[in-house]
Amino acid sequence: IGIFEVRKDEAECLRQIQEELGFEALIRPEPLTLENVGLLEGCQGLSTLGQSQLNRELLSKVRAQGVTCLTTRTIGYNHIDLKAA
């Protein structure tokens, strides 16, 4: 799972969950962008906060990396192009 925009207060909890459940996670502090989408290669899932603007172009590249599940750790979802998703 690629987890982007990880805040300091989330990082330790995410690492514990990763260890307890036995899955691999790419934990990154920066937003997901066209420049770093290649980091998702081999990931099945993606989790972001609201700074990652998941528009049609970025979502297409996310899918090309093999991601089939998208989650957001936000209340809203206005950063996600729902039609493209």
C-alpha cells in the first residue's frame, strides 16, 4: 500500500499496523504527484490526504502502476476526480 501525506502523528501508528497485519507499506510524507507516481509500482492500494490532487491524468498513472484500491484519510473527497476514479 502506498500511503502519502503521512503526518508525524500518523507515522508510528501506521508502522505498528503494518507490522501487526503483515503487509508492506510505502510511507511517504509528501503528496502524490505526477513526478513521484512511479513510487507506487507494485502497490495494490493507495491512501492520501487532501493535498494529493487525484485528477484524471494522475489516476490513470496510478492505475498503470497496478493500484486497484484508493482511500482517503479525509472527511471530504473534493481532491478526487470521482468520474475518473
